[in-house]
Amino acid sequence: MTDTTPPLPEKARAAEGPWATAWRRLKRDRAALAALAVLLVILAACLAAPLYATYVSGTNPFATNLNGTITVDGKSRDVLEASTEGLGLGLTPIGPTWQLGPYMLGADNQGRDVAARLLYGGRNSLFIAGAAAVLCLVVATFVGVVAGFFGGLVDTVLSRILDVLWAFPIFLLAISLSIVLISQPLLIGPFEIRSGSLALPIVIIGVVYIPYVARPIRNHVITLMKSEFVTAAVGLGASPWRILWVDILPNVVTRIIVFVPLMLALNMIIESALSFLSIGVQPPDASWGTIIQDGQGLLYSRPAVALAPGIAIAVTVLALNIFGDGVRDALDPKSTVRIG
Amino acid sequence: MLFALLARLGQMVLVMFGISVVAFLIFFATPGADPSARIAGRNASQETLQQVRHDFGLDRPLPVQYALMMKRLFVTRDLTSFVNRGQKVIPTVMNAIPITLSLVCGAAVLWVLGGLVVGVVAGATRGSYVDRGLMMLGLAGISMPVFWLGEVANLVTQSRWHDTWAFSWVPALGYVPLSVDPWGWFKALVIPWTVLATLYVGLYGRVLRASLIEMMQEDFIRTARAKGIGETRVLLHHGLRTSLVAFVTMFGLDFGALVGGGALLTEVVFGLQGVGKLTYDALQTLDLPMILATVIYASFFVVMANFVVDILHAILDPRARDAR
């Protein structure tokens, strides 16, 4: 086959910017888009928690309801029923009704609606993960950029501090901080942080991951400082300030964005673990981790209490990881950010 | 080489010192957190507080307190619990170590084997449905909180399906010493091993697959193929061997982190009285000396693991020797 007609001249068009390229790549990644959709649904459901509690479950998910009764299939049942297992002593909370209405997923041992608590708990879990990620990324970027950009003594001091924090087992660091901070109110200057405040888990989770983010950013900045375009900028007489803003930071931003979904996933897991150990979110607030803990004593009689929040965590974290993979492939295909 | 080794040792000692200072400061010098109030219990009178402060040396300057604490922790080894008076902290931790090691070593065997199989199979069948399925499963394993997975395993093996043929052999929760009853030890730990390994199988499988795929595009693989070596042998002998360097590094770090406290959640869920469970119990009663001892023990384990990994890395990969 001989096709001798010359190809049509392409229309001259402006080169695609890096953001447009990344967006185009992400749009083609169906798994990542599906994961994003799942995340948005979960977020919307959690934001709608008050609506669910008012219009569907009709109970206050934060008040104990030991003597309540509900009507299921036309029959009136106690929320806390006499136990039918073993010697028949004690009370077992009502199991899942599997109908849209009160106690869809059953009650916990204080007679509170698990489904409504699940949605409220999701708000806290997502909020803590998000706020801790923001805190961690802002501080880590600052530390990493300062250490990499100024080098010398500043870098040495900051790097050594990061080394020590890095060597500290992350989980134990979080536990240690939690024990000390959660047992009594903390005074920092004029600010008093209540011991049950959500700020504590946020700060703790945000702080422990700083070395994990700051180190790669510092190394990246050092590589950038040696690159030809920075040398060129120096040669053209650009001020250090301008080099920082125009040459360094825009290149660091993509790295930071790659970190966001992965940090959210890690934060969700560690928040649930701390809350499960009762040193994260404090009652009466709920999070997915505290609900799993509530369900621990009911594991064999009413497994839904512990199963539901665990499934919620697993689905959310899985979606974050899949979306994170997509974002990484789109923005920074060569990076080797590790999940876990 | 010797000089580098010594420098690395010196660095390790410095980091350990740093960690002990950080741990000490967290527990004994956080603003607003008075350890003597914890020891004396709730609603203690001012006199009791003063007495406690004096007894435990908490009225001395911080550096002196630090030195005293470290001396009792490492030199005289007679630091006692604040809660269970008379219980010595160091022997208690020492007795818990075999349990944690049993748990982590068994899980490590499972996750290394599992990770190798998943990584090699996925890497060899790159892009196929097998590959995608394995990677999805791996990601699912990474995404589950380990303590929740443990509870699900308990629900299945201890309650729901305990009376069926599949799980009737599962003993009640708890630890059986290896020296007393090896078969009982195995039966008691096999479910915890599987649960703990699940996360790492996914992680290692994914990392190994990525590394294999990268390696298979290297020049030496093309050379090996050009020599007429079979594809299986190229993959296992040339590709896998070079990929294992990253694998070994990761393994050392994760093993250290797990022995040093990462297995806490698994121990709590399965009722194994290891170091993690010890930390957890001390946490419930705010037993500061016990927590300090387990945290410092754990951190040292992590630092040692880092050190061993660096040495191994230098032995396995000559390029790394001069990099630091």
C-alpha cells in the first residue's frame, strides 16, 4: 500500500502544561476515577450524618438508650434484649434490622444506633486524617525546603533531628505522645487544649509522619539546587528568594500532591489504631476506631458493631490507595513513594 | 570499610542517646503533665505529691533525673513499676521478648514467602488478569487495619465456624511456650501469624513486582537472554537476585519495627503477652517506668535493625559502600 499524500499539517498549538498532562493521564485511569467516586460518596454520606440521625434512625447517637423500645415488623422489641445465649443473664443489644430506619446495623451496648454513629464517626476519622495530613505536609515541606535550600549548618541540625524522630518507632511515638497529652488538659501559653479535643490526635498523627515526608522533600530540593535551570537562574542574577519561589517550590508541589492521598490512607489507619487503644478520639465523640473498640466486647454476639466500621475503614483506605496510585502515575511516574 | 563501620556504630550510639532523651522528655517533662500526680493517683493531697516527688527523685533537675533513670534502666536494672510495686521492669520485659519474637518471626516467614510468590508471579505475568488480581488483593491487604482483621479472624475461628471441621483445631486465645509444647505453640500462633503477615504480603508483593519490572529492562537482562538462557532462569536467577537488595532492606526495617512495638495491636487482639501487650497494659494504668522501658527497648531494636540492614546492604550491593 502506497500512500503518498503528505500528512496534513497540524495546527500550531501551545505546548500542554504539566498540570494539563497530569489531568489528561488521570482522566484515562478508570480505577483511579472509580476510587475517587467512592471517596466522594463516603464523604457525602458522612457529611449527611445529622440528616440520617434525624430523619432515618430518629435516635440520638450520642445518648445512651438503655430502656428504649422500637417496632420491627409490627412487633415491639427492647433495644437491649435479655441475652439468649449462655445462662440467659445480662443484656444483648438489638442486632441489625437490615431495614432503613432505626437500628439498621443494630445497637451497641449502650443502646446507641450503630449506623448513625458510623456516619458521625466517619466525619471524625476523615477530618482527623485530613487535618493531620495538612499539618504534616505544611510543616514537612517547610522543614524539607529550608534544610535543602539553605544547606550547611541549618541542614545538619534539621537532618539530625529528623534522624532521631525517624528512628523512633512511629507507632510508639504516637502512643507515648497520646498517653501524656490525653490524660490531662494541656496548657500551651494562653491556649488550653481539652483532653478530649480532636486537636490532640490531629497534632500527634501529623507530627509523627513529618520525617517521612520532610526527608524526601529535602533530598529533592538538594537535587533541584544542583540542576541546570537553577544554575542558569543564579547566572542571570536572580535573588535567592526568586529562585525559591519560581524554580524550587513549583517543582516540589507535585511531590507534595503525590503524598496527599497516601498520607490520608496512613492517617486513617493510625487514627483507628490509636482510637482502638482508647488513646485517640475520646468519648462521647466517635470515630471508626472507637466503634470497633465498642464492638470488641460484643464481637461474638453482635459482630456487626465491630465489622461495619472496619469495612468502612478498609474501603476508604483502599480507595485512597488506588486513587493515590493514579495520582502518582499521573504526576510523577518515576517516584517511588511507598505505601504502608 | 572498617572506618565506615566504626562511623556508623558511633552514629547509632548517638541516635540511641537521642531517642532515650526524647522518650524521657515526653514522659517526664511535657508541660502541664506532672508524673508524680500519676504515681500518687487521683485526688492525692499536696503532702503525698511532695513525698512521691521526693521518693522518685522527681524534685531534682531534669538532667539528673534523666541520668538516674538511665542508670536504673541499664546499669543497676532495678527500675520498678509505679503500679505493681516491687515488679521489676527489666525482667518483665525480658520475659515478654520470646513471645513477641515467636509472633514476628513466624509472620516474617509467611510474608517473605508470600511476598516472593506474589511479586514474582505478578511480575512475570505483567498486565494480565492474574497480575491485576494479585495487585488488587495486595492493596486490599494493605488497606485493612490489622487489629480489625484479627478480630474478624477471631470471630470466624473462635466463634462462628469454630465447631466446623475447618477451625475446630484452633485453641483458645493465648500463648503456649515453644519449649513446653511445640505443636501447641504452632497451633496457637498460626492464626496471628497469618493476620500479621497479610499486610506485608501485599506490600512486599507490590514492591517486588515493581522492582522486577524495572530490572527486567536493564542491559544485563538483555545480555542474559542473548546468551540463550531460558526466560524462567533469567527471571529467577538474574532479575530476582538484583531485586532482592531492596527486599532485604525493607525486610530488616519492618522486622525491627514489628519487634519494636509494631506487633502491639496483633498481640492485644490475640491475647499474647508480648512486649506490645506489656506496653498496652502499662498504658491502661499509666505505668510510666514500664512504658519508658518498652519504648526505649523497642527504639533500640529499630536502630539495631537499621544498622544490620546497612551492613547487609553494603555486603549485598558493593555500590552502596561509598555512598554514605
